[in-house]
Amino acid sequence: MTPDDLIRDLGLEPLEPEGGWWRQSHIDSNGTGIYYLLTRGQCSLLHQLPGPETYFYQLGAPLDLLVLHPHGASERILVGPDLEAGQRLQHVVPGGCFQGSTSTGAWTLVGTSMAPPFRMEDYVAGRRDDLVERFPDLAGRITELTHA
């Protein structure tokens, strides 16, 4: 299976402005289910959502997920299949955190769910200068996951 196969078979479309490929597989008034694909060289730009988002590993390389908490803490999580190496099959990003990610290999397919449902108008892009000021020890990774 290749990323092109997944894009075709799952009906994925480019996700702007975040980056990567996606499709909502389910949406109702209670929540959403999403397919999300990143290929080498793509990233999910740092962004903030009001509610929690749960990531589920599906196929490919592990997802390298950065989470910046409002109170100043940060987490770097590998969402993947190797539990013995400390990877997680699923991970919940609390609402109000900034989150961004890349594939650790050629491509990564994850599923995500949100309740309440994902709405594009709730998406808040991370501002590089603000985030680097708040998390100076992560300046390199923040630069990779933001636009200038």
C-alpha cells in the first residue's frame, strides 16, 4: 500500500491550512471521525482546537506528535504500534493545547475523533514567535511546525 493508494481508496483531500491529507469519515452533532495521512516532508502545522482530539494509530510509520499545554508543559509522543518502545496506539490531546506532527517515515495514517465535532472555524494556527517565546527549548521543532 502506498500513500497514493490511501488517498484514492479513502477519498482523502488536502487539508488546508494545516497540511497533510484528510477526510471526515463520520460527522454528527456529537462528534467526528477523521482519516489523516502525512507523507515524508509534510507536517500538521501547530494549531489549537477548543475540545479534545484523540489520535489512533492505523498504518505506516509512527506519528511524531508535539503537544504544547497552555500552562507551559510540553509532550512529544510517538503514536505507533511498538508499545515495548514506548509508542502509544492512541493519545488524547486536551482542548486548548497546540498540537502539530510529522511522520517518522515515508508516511503515517492515523484516525482522529473529536467530541464535540471538529469545525474548521475553531482551528487556530500557531504563531511561531509567540510559541517560541513561551517554549524556547522547543524552538527548532516549533520552527519546523509553523510558517514564518
